[in-house]
Amino acid sequence: MPVEELTGGLLSGALRLIWWLLSDLLLEVLIKGTGYLVLRWLRPGSEPSEGAATVAGLCAWAVLGGIGFWLWHAHAA
């Protein structure tokens, strides 16, 4: 019994660490980083907040996804 509990605990901890790294990378770098770049490009003199960078990043990725889907759909037709 203790071996299964130890193995399960180690596997669970490793998977939790991997999930945390992936979600942190996704949220911080891809979404907030993109939003920060977009806001700095639109308003060069101001420092964007985390919330504004997150919203701008989500909007930017949605627009890029829409453009990609439109291009894919136009090419397939």
C-alpha cells in the first residue's frame, strides 16, 4: 500500500507541476505579453496594467485566430 500511495503522490505532484508551468507560460507570456506589446504600441507613453494587458492579449489572439480562420476558409473554397 505505501508504495502505491508514494508513486501516486509523486506522479500527481509531477503532473501538477507540468500543468502549472504550461498554464503560467500560456497566460503570462502568450496572452499578457502580447497584450503588453499591443498596448505599448498603441499608447507608447503609458504603462499598461495587468488586466488591460490580459484583455488586449485575448483580443489580439482572437483577431489573429479570426484572420487565420478566414484565410484558411478562403483558401479551401
